[in-house]
Amino acid sequence: MQHHPGAARARLHDYSLSILLLAGGVAALSWAVPVQGPLLGSVLLLMLLVLRLHRQRRELQSRLADLAVRDEDTGLLNRNGFSERADHLLAMHQRSDLPLVAICARVRAGESGSASPEALRALAGIVGRRLRVTDLLGRVREDELALLLVDADGAQADRVMARVAEEFRAWAARGAPGCELEIGLVPVMAQHWRCDQLLRRGEQVLDRPRSRAPLAASLSAG
């Protein structure tokens, strides 16, 4: 089930208004009338309702914050969410020589067509199955995913790319024969202080003619 930010914000506003009205009513009732007997029970019920609404409001706030960094089509981090977390990993890489390597993958429909949502979701699922807890995966462009492998080297990244390409090729053969995958290795260099720099480098890698990119092994699903 997809949650849309606009609907979540509307519900958050409703919760906030309900909490204010109920809290105000409880306070007014407690001040105006001696609270005892059945009235005490009513006041306590109102207070419990206020607490419940407050808890639901906090949960909705947390969900809304998550929606702000999630891609609705794939459920992955969107570019903003990915960049925020990647910047933190890149800073750790600079301070402690944390081994990092990036993989960028782009889906193409034939020579020039844009990728279908189904193809991108398929790729997200394939890459996601190879994800470790420490790794970072996100949708960084309309047709492109980025993966940051933590504490990994080029050889490990090559194995991941080979498996992803193989699985995507099998998926495309079953129902999307014109769909192609371009996938490339992007070593994290000392000058990559920001995620945007790394993603620009990844786009350059994917744009290379395949014959000129042996390290970044651009692989086709066809």
C-alpha cells in the first residue's frame, strides 16, 4: 500500500486539531466542574483518548518523514534520502579510510526508450536481494539506481554486478525482451566528498561506449 505525502499531512493536521480540541475540553471541564464520580470516569476516558491521538500523531509524523525520502514506485530511498545517507558514509570514508565502492545501474527500453516502472521495480528487487545491512541503495534518477557497498572492494563489486546482470537478463527474457541493463563500477576516490560528485561520475561511467569501459563493464540484458 502506498502512502502519499499530501494525505499524510492532512491526517496529521486532523490529529493535531483533535488533540487540541480534546485537551482544551478536558481542561475546561476539569476547571469548571468538580471532578468526581461518573464525571471522573469521563474525564479519564477523554485523557486516554488524547494520549492515543498524540501517539498516532507521532507515528504519522515518523511516516511522513520517511515518505519524504522514499521513492513511491520502488520503495527505495529517493535521491534526497540516498544522498543524505551517502554523504555520511563518504565522510566516514574520508576520516577512517572506510572501504567504499559504488555501483550505478540504468535500465533502458531498447535503444532510446525510457524504462518501464515494472523494469525498474524488477531491478530494485534484484539488487535489493544482494543488499547487506550496511549497504545503501536508492533510486537516484528516473531510470537509474545507485548502490554503495560498504567495506567492499572492486572484486566484490564485480561479483555483485555479474549476478545482478545475470538475474536481470533472465527477468527480461521472460517478459521484456527489449529491456537492457547498463551497470557500472564507480570506485570512490578521495575527491568524492559529496554524493552528487559520485553520482555525476557514475553517470559518466554509464554513458561510456561499452568498448571503452572495461572496468565499468557495461552489461546488456539482451
